Amino acid sequence: MDERQLYISPLTKRYASKEMSYLFSDEKKFKTWRKLWVVLAEAEKELGLSITQEQIDELKANIDNLNYEVAEQKERETRHDVMSHVYAYGEQCPKAKPIIHLGATSCYVGDNTDVIIMKEALELIRKKLIACIKNLKEFALQYKGLPTLSYTHLQPAQLSTVGKRACLWLQDLVMDLEQIEYCIENLKLLGVKGTTGTQASFLKLFNGDHNKVKQLDEILCKKLGFDKKYFKVTGQTYPRKQDVFVLNVLSSIAQSAYKFSNDIRILQSFKEIEEPFEKNQIGSSAMPYKRNPMRSERISALARYVIVNSTNADITASTQWFERTLDDSANRRLVLAESFLAVDGILNLYINVTSNLVVNEKIILKRVREELPFMATENILMECVKKGGDRQELHERIRVHSMDASKNIKTYGGENDLLERIINDPVFNLDKDDLDDIMNENNYIGRSKEQVDEFICEVVEPIIKKYENIEKIEAEITV
């Protein structure tokens, strides 16, 4: 059957990078299973079990030599994926066949593989987060002094700067980076715990030697790069709360990206800031003039999926019966992989958009000047009082003029003529030069520029220095 006649996940076909897709591939999983069987055999040999170096060498030689057909045929017979791969590995390693998976249960390979892959996936996500942080840092510095309308309730409130707003997006990512670093540092392997977590099978193998069973956990986890990072007590699986922590981090990143993408979508509607738009890109099938924010909309769409998906881990962790139940398995196959793939796709888009944002400075300034007269009324009032005016009378006159100017805009579609009304009112005793000084946009941005410089210097630059040797990430956007 042609693959176009089958459902293929858009996450792998359209959104996620090949690197992330590979981490959740069958090949990566089954090679990691084999690596775990090798490490288990090595650790058991070191602790005195009758396992030869020749057997271990045979296992190592076939880690990458996956005989899928044998495993798939055996799984059709046994309906057990792990034992099918034990059988297939054993066919290639006849000398080592008797000691493959010795003392272990399926979760030894399943759960430890999940953790190993999640750690690698989190490290890839971290690289892409840092790429976004670098892009936004440069953007914030470039536009730190460009006045723009800031909003509360999506209503113009005061002036800020474009760079200061970018620092709000940046700060969300910095918080996400802190959480992902904590998550990577604290991920724990299941280790080797046996059928219900009691390690009874291993205690039997080592003739009741509790110390050797404890050492087995320590040696094995160290070989896998998780020195002393394994759960001391478990049921058959590692606690599913660990999945909750991982998916919460992914959800947090999705939330930050969602916020950014929504802001860009609104700004693009205002024609102030636009996402990249290629020369031959089509915005609408019916309206050729349109420049839709389709990448930002895609970020929003994928982010919503990740945020909702994280609830699966909460429910799974809540409903594990005693030492183990299998209703987590099918769910986790979907949820873990797809959440990582979706976040990878989100960050690919985030990197792409922040690399090429278009800032329409004249539009931004025009919109500032349309609203600034209302925002400047307090400064106008103070200037007039300094010239000897009566504050109460001036306040009332400004209120009346403001209402009339607002009516002119909203009812008659006119321009904001508040300043003209004030100049023509002798009570204010102001001329055009006086108002020009008051109406300088830079008088209304507060410490926006300084806040950008301080935030970049004190918070962002140390992060970039910490990861200065990280390879450059190029966003992989297919459509």
C-alpha cells in the first residue's frame, strides 16, 4: 500500500526536525534496548556472575545490527515486544543468548530507554531554547529605544519600547530554561528492580548478597551516564510522576511560545511587526493581498496541543494501581513522543520567526502619535500649572476636550485633534513649541531602554556565555 494511503503523523512529516524524530524512532529505541542488555551483562559480570567477555563482545558487535523481520515475526506469535527482541538478539548472538536480559523484566529496557531518550530530547530542546533566546536578545537590543504603545486589557495604556516588550518574551524563555535544566539534572533511571520493584530475581542471582544487588544498580546507572541518579524504590516501573515533571516543562515552553505567537499575530494585525513572508508565499487563496501570520498561528496551534496533552501524564500518574498497571503503556507511546515532537516543531518556528521579524517603524510611530495626546494630558496639565494656571480648571478643560476629541474619532472618523483644541484654548496658555517639547515620545517610555540593557547584561548574557560552545541551531521548516 502506498504511504499516501496511510495516516502519517504531521508531527514527523511537517513540523518536527529529523533529529527529534529519530530520537523517537524504532531504531533508536531498539538500539538502546540492546545497549541496556550489554550494560546489564557487563555489570553482572563485574559482580561475579558467570558471563564471559566473549559473550559481551558478541552482544556489542550486534547492537546496531537490528534484525527487524525476526523480531516482528516473533511478536506476531508471542504478542510481547520485549521478548521478541530478546529472541531476535539471541539469534544473532548464540553464545550470549543464555544471558540476555538475565534477571530483568520488560520495564528494565522499556523504562530506562524512555528516560535515556527523554534526556537526549530535553537536551535538544534546550539547544533550541537557547537559539530563541539569542535571537530575541539581539532583537531587544536593536529596538530597545523604539517607542511603542503598550497595552492593558488590549487598550492603549502607556508607552513602552519594542525591545522592552521583547524582553517579556525573553524572560518567559529564561524561566523555561531554568526548569528544563533542573529537569535534565534530576532525571532518574529505573535501574534494575525486577518484577515488582523488590529486586528478588537479582537477589537470587547473587545468592542473597544484598550489597551486590545494590551495586548492580549503581554500576549500571553509572555506565549509562546517570551516576547515582536512579530511583531507590519503585514498583515495576519508575514513578510516572517523572513523566508529569517532563511534560510540565514541555507545556511551559509551549505556553511561552503561545504568548509570543499571539502577540505577534496581534501586532501583525496592527501592521506594526510581521513574521517573515517569502517572495512567492501565498497568504490566501481568495485574497491575494493578504499576509497572514501563518507561522505564528502554527505555533499557537501546536502549543495548544502540547498544553492539553500534558494532562495525560497527570491522569496516568494518578491511576497507576499498586506496583504497576499496563494502562499507561499505549498512552505513553503517544504522549511522550508527540509532546516532544510538537515542542520541537514549535521551537523550529520560534527560531525562524525571531530570526527575521519585520518591524514597521513608521507604522509604530504613527500609532503612537495617534494615542499620545491622551497619554500626555497629565504632562500638559503640569506644564500649564507651572505657568500659573489653575489645576482644577485645567483638569476640567482637558477632560472636556478629551471627550470631544474622542467623539471626533469614534463618531465622525476624524483625526485626534486634542492638541489642536488645547492650543486654541487660551486657558492653557500653550503654543506649538511648548507642545512639541511635551509630545516627544521618548519622554513617556520610562526606564524601558535601561531595563533592556540591565536584563540582557545581568540575566541573558550569563546564559549565552554558559552555552557559548553550543552548536548553532538552524530551524528546520519544511512548509
